[in-house]
Amino acid sequence: WVGRLADDMAPDAPANYMVNIAARQSLAVRSASHVPVVFDQPERFMREAFHEERDELDLVHDVGKVTNDSREYLLNIARSANEASSQVRQAWESYSSPVDYGVNSLDLPKVVSLIDAGMPTKLYYVSYRNNAFDTHVFQNNVHRRLLTYTSDAVFAFLQDLERIGRADDVALMIFSEFGRRVPENDNLGTDHGAANNMFVVGNQVKGGHYGELPSLTKLNPEDNLAYTTDFRRVYQTVIEGWLGHRGSGELLGGNYQPFDMFA
């Protein structure tokens, strides 16, 4: 849905509009017109894989007019990737922060480095690695530890944004593609569920709880929580309230009333 949002917000597809920090591109940033910047380790971005082709890649800027549309498209992607890799590496090499992100930074320092470097990115997408919250076994201790890591990293992220003077310009939405069922399974964990909670964080966010708590006793079939707020309503809130974009109903499969969540 992030890729569809980029298409809707910027159909002319400016370079580096989306950044996906991960070992491989997420389906969430798949786009009809945008080519997202996808990298894992900034210092290795396009450096090792294309070491022998570096000189050739540097020459793509000097290629004249190409009459074949397919070749022109591929050349534009090559130019964009070459420029983005250079910008990402330079941003990371210049980044230095006294802020402590704790045990797991969630790749958020990389986001700060790009923001501080002036990357024109509107949408950043960062994943929690290794499906860590998929706690079918020994959930209690694992969740406590993971939530501590997440809290430390998000708090540090906000501190780091304050340090570079950009805290008022960024909102962070934390979500999962599935939740957990209510009853414990046979392995001291819980299985995949239908409902979940979401967090929206930032200086411009009006703090508090939005929506109603679901019942822990009146469950849907197969012991799933009965959600009280459609997750797309939160998406709509961020899209309209933060990004200032009124998309068509096709973007989220319908229109949803936004929460009054942003100052």
C-alpha cells in the first residue's frame, strides 16, 4: 500500500521518493511508477555487487538520447540507482550521533542519516527483522524483551531527530500485518490472530488512545479478537492528517473517517 500511496501522491515519480531499508524489497513498496531505494548496509550499497561495473555505471550520465523506450527506462533506473547509492553512502559516512539506540536500533539511525543529509524522501519503510514478534513459543519473556528494544529505539529516534532539528517534520507509524489470538497455545505462546494495535509517534501527534479496546471474552471464531477500528482508518489518518493528501477511495479500498490525531 505504500507503493500505491507514492503513485497517488507523486505520479511523476521523482527520484528517491521512497526508501525501504531491508535486505530485500518489501511488497509494501511495490509501485507502478516509482523505483524505491532499497538497501541494508549503507556502506555496501551497490559497492561490492557492482565493483567491476563501477566505471560503466558512472558513464550512464553521458549516454545521449535513447530512442528505444525500454532502454531509456532501464537507463533511468541505472542512473537513479547509481545516484542513490552514492547519496546513501555519503549520508551514512557523515552520520555521527551521541544518541544511544539500545540493543536493537531497528535501522532507525539510517533513516536519521538520510533525513539529515537532505534526501528528498517522503516515505521510509523499515521492517522489524526476522519476524521477531511471531511468538508461537515462550511469548511472555520474548514480548517483554522485544517491546523494550522497540521502546528504546523509538525514543532514541525522536531524540536524534531533535538533535538535527527535524523532530517536528517526522511522524512514525508502527504496525504489523497480523496480531495474536487470545488463548495461550501448548507452547507458552499464541498463534496468528486477526486484530492488532498500532502506534503513531511524533512531536505533532496528539497523544492518547484512539478507538475502543476490544473484548477479551467476546471473541470471533477461532479465538480472534473482534477489532473495533479498521486499520485503514489509521492509514487514512496518517495520509490525510500528516501527509496532507486526500487520496481516492481506490487507494485503501474505501473512504474512512480520519481521527483528529495531529496538531
